[in-house]
Amino acid sequence: MMNVPEMFGSLVFNDRTMKERLPKDTYKALHKTIENGKSLDPTVANIVANAMKDWAIEKGVTHYTHWFQPMTGITAEKHDSFISPVDDANIIMEFSGKELIKGEPDASSFPSGGLRATFEARGYTAWDPTSYAFIKGDTLCIPTAFCSFGGEALDKKTPLLRSMEVITKQTKRILKLFGDEETKMVKTTVGPEQEYFLIDKDVYEKRPDLVFSGRTLFGAKPPKGQELDDHYFGTIKPRVSAYMRELDNELWKLGIFAKTEHNEVAPAQHELAPIFSTTNIATDHNQLTMEMMKKVATRHGLVCLLHEKPFESINGSGKHNNWSLSTNTGKNLLEPGDTPHQNAQFLTFLCAVIQAVDEYQDMLRASVASAGNDHRLGGNEAPPAIVSIFLGEELTEILESIEKNEHYDSKEQSIMRIGVHTMPKFPRDTTDRNRTSPFAFTGNKFEFRMLGSSHSISGPNIVINTAVAEILSRYADYLETTPGDFNDNLHNLIRKTIKEHKRIIFNGNGYDNSWVEEAEKRGLLNLKATPESIGAFVNPKNIELFTKHKVFTEAEMKARFEIHLQSYNKIINIEALTMLDMSKMQILPAVIEYSKEISDTINSKRAVNSKINTTAEEKLLEKISDLTAKLYEDIEVLQENVNNAESFNDVEKLAFFSKDNILVSMNNLRKTADMLETITDKKYWPFPSTGDIIFSIK
């Protein structure tokens, strides 16, 4: 029988293992770094490295790697063995503190946005002691930051750690004003819910578009999709259940708090939700989760799709980033308590988040921008591209009463009455949930729902941390220097914040078209696609924010602007080339062959009897011929746009050209091909249909 508590974290050099294997002084020094953000004494590195090596070797490990997160969206690793030669015939297993602390991968072969020239190859990985080392296969993985020879951040971890330090510093200033002298460390915590699709591997391999781009570039709408809502929370199929069980086991061994899994709305779509972790650890864990999802799927003859929109006709996949602030004393600073209207400290942090989201809505939108997510945001399956905050009825009324200087009558928590006497009664939450909101308060945390399923959660949390830290720093500056009564000053500050930033609060239906008009009247941004939104990285206001708090340098901001646009352009180009290959080499020949069969049928019937009725065949042939001609024209237009794209040297201009021309011609080509699919004999159509794919798991 499986012993989950014993298995959990068995492949992690975690606190329990360190306590067992490290000398007390070494353990205490390392623990201070992890818990309180203290700098690590380099003299302890050799002791930690040796203990880490011995532990790993006992588990069959032969290699180690500095595991890092470059700007590719995935993780990277270079494996080195523990062996060191003693003489010509013998070796010892060795791992030094120097090897633990620093590695040197090639920095010129990863996206740098111009920070590194091709010939400037040196880069460094630096151990992040706040994130535990772990074992994958026969390799000890050491979570690290990745920077260039000049110290510029080339990864997603470095700026995230910087942003966490900044929000800790500014939050402690606010807490001190409220008389809190106990808090030594403040951490942002995240629980990222992960959506994904599972399909049969045999079907996947017959679709070049899925293989090359992660989404279907062609595919008519199936007769049945998600209309009946029968998949959501439905009975999990045995094959999927077996996959989920093994995935849980693999994640638990890695110390990942995988908690909940269920069927999502779309056929073949599922979700996994973890328990909250400190943000940098949650980021590492989510990257590992996505990797393990794919790896475990192959063992079950399945493929895990993490693209935001694998299938045009059904819901895509997102990732819900549940963000909160917690102290080392165990207090959640976004917990309203029983009387939130009397909880001044909670209201201070709540208003800071509201102001941060309003002032930096463009950066929040940019942080979730990608070619894949553009297909999802703004549809009736995901939050709109307009950033807003849902607070619910009670909190909104509290803020309104503060703004108006009116007394607020606290509402008692009502009892949920279901109408069946045998059912237990339970307290009803004071506010509903709003799944259409991009940034929703959900009790003691904010749920940022705009992330795409394949995204690293690092970028959005860097923005949230830094933006909130900036507002808290302004609050602290004001409250520390303004003469008079602290409570009066705080009340005035909160009132001013509500009045100036209430436009970002919206509790209604984000899917309704009227919200688009209302948002425009409020002055909120509606950045519908990546080329429109990614410019936030070079907006002087945002450069000032991140450079002020030393989360990014100006060069690092501009580099990310370049990297995101380059990624967007490359993805569109890959998809366009894949469509051209599939349509030229498979779809066009298939429909021409089918046309020939219809024509032969007409001729053979007429040869038997010249008066035989062939109207149906003739009309079908005419329709196919017309659509085939249209398909050829669409192919030519797309090819021309792809050719024209090669002349662009400016990544931003190319991105807008790709959005306005290449994507439009891709959509036109798809529309024609999908119409052909609905009237072409299945034996001729070269690919499994959307219905075949999403219902491929029996």
C-alpha cells in the first residue's frame, strides 16, 4: 500500500532532509537564508554540496545540473557527472561548493533581446538556495538564476526574486506603521491552477499542425463539442484517471502539492490545482508540473497539450494565478476577517492592490500576452483583454461607504438553506465568484485569470509584486512623513485611493459587449492582441517603475520587449508555413482526388444510361471545384504574405504585419479548408477530424 506522507518530497533535498544530513550550524545558516532572506555564507556551500551529493548518490543519481528558466518559456539544463579522476584507472564521486553555487552555460544561444551578441557566449547560473534541489531520473537538479557576463538577467527567476525582495521591504514598512515589530519576512504566495488537454498519441501523430504548433490549424466544428456541459466535473475515464494517479505520484515525489484534479468544460480538457507555495517555489513547481504532464502522458499512450487554444471550436486552456501576501508569523495580509470594514490594515493592502492594478493594467496585460493566448482572451471562455478587478458586493459597498464618509452596517453571514431538511446547513460566503473577471478577489487572495496555460507564472507575478510594492512605498512615504493623527491620515489616503481608482472595479459580466463600451468610457485599456500590448515594456512609466525598484534595468525591459515580439513572429511564421505545407501537400491533392472520383462516377453512370439523374453528383462536384479554386487562391495569398514578411527588419512592425495580414490570410485559408472537410469523403480527408481528436480517449 502506498505511503503518501513517506513518498512526498522523497526526491527533494528539502528541509527535513537538510536537518537530517547537515551539521546544526550549517543547517541554521541555510535555514536563515530560506526563511528570512539572509545572505548565504559561502563557507557553508562545500558542506551543503557534499551532503547533497551523498544523498543524491544514495538514490542512484550520477549527474547534476543547474536547472534554469531562460526566456524560451521552458526550462533548460546541462548535465555534468559527479565523477572526478584520481588516476588513469580510478575515479571518485565529487561535488564542490563552487560547482553548487555557479555554472557556466552558453549565454549566446538563448533569447537575450540584444543583451548578448552571438560571439558573447559567457553566462552564469547561480544557485537559488530558497528553492530546494530535486532529482529527475539520474540527475540532481539545482534551481538557479541565469545571467549574462555583465550581470543582466537572461531568465525568469532573477527578476522574480528581485520583485519578491522589493515587496517584502515595502510591506514591512506598512506593517511597522501598524505596530507590527514581529514580522521579519513577507512572502507572496501563489497557487497556479493548470488547465490542459489529453489526446491519444496515435491521433496526435497524424496531425502535423499539432506536432509543429501545438494547435489544430485546420478542423471543422464537430457535431458535438461542449454544448451539453456533460464533460465538466464529469466521471473521469479510466485511462485519464490512471494518468492522473501517476502524475500525482510523480509530483508528490518532487514535493509539489498537487491537490485537486477534474474534467474541465471542453471534451478532453482537464485541470490540476496545487496548494499555495511561496511564489518562486510555486513558479519552479509549475514548470515541473507542465514537464511532468507531458512526460507521464507518453507512458499512457497520450499527449498532453498545453497550448492556449488547441481547437478552434471549443474552450481553450488558461492558468489561474491565485496571489496573496503572507508573513513569516503565518498571517495572510489579504484576509478580511469577520469585519473587513473595521480592518484598517486589510483595507490598506486591498487599496494598494486596486491602485496597482489600475495604474499598471498595461503591464499586467503585457505579462500574459502571447500568440497562443491571443486566440483565447476576449472570447466567452476566458476573461476579456480588458483588465478589471472583481471585489464582490460586500467589499464594494464598504469602499463606497468609505469614499462617501458614510457608516457601513455590517452584514451577518447568512446560512445556506438548500431546501432539503436532511442536508447540513453551512455559512454562505459573503460574495459570489465571477469567472469572467480577469483579477478577482476570492476571499483572501486575488485570482489573476488571464494567464495562458503554457505560460510561466513568473512574468505576471513579477508585475503584481513590483506594482503593489510601488504603491505600498508611496503609502509608507505619505504615512511616515505626514504630520497629524495616523488614523485620520490613513482614512484620507484610503478615501483618495478609492475615489481615484474605483474605475478598475467591475463586478458585472465581462463577456457582455456592453462592458467593452463601459470600460472605454472609464478610460480602461482594451489591448486585444500581443503587438498592441507588448509595447508596455518600453513605456517610460513602466521602465521607471521597474528600474526604481531594481527589478529590471532599462536594458532588460527593452530586451524583453524584443524577445516577446520575436517569439510572437516566429510562432506565426511556423504556423503559416505548416498551413502551407498541409494545404499544398495534403488537403489540395486529397480534394482533387475526391473530385476525380465524383467525376468518374458521373461519367460511369452516363455511360450506362445517358438519361440517368446525376444532379447530386454534379452539384457536389461544382461546390468542391469552387472551394478548391478558393483554397488555391487562399494558399497563394498566404504564401505572398509569408514572403513579404521576410523583408521586415523591425520586430514590432513585423508583429503588426503578422497580426493584420498573415493571421487574416491564415484564417481565410482555414475557413475554406474547413468547408471542404464537411463535404469531402472521410476516406480522402488526410487528417483525423476535431471530433476524432477530442473524443479519441475511450
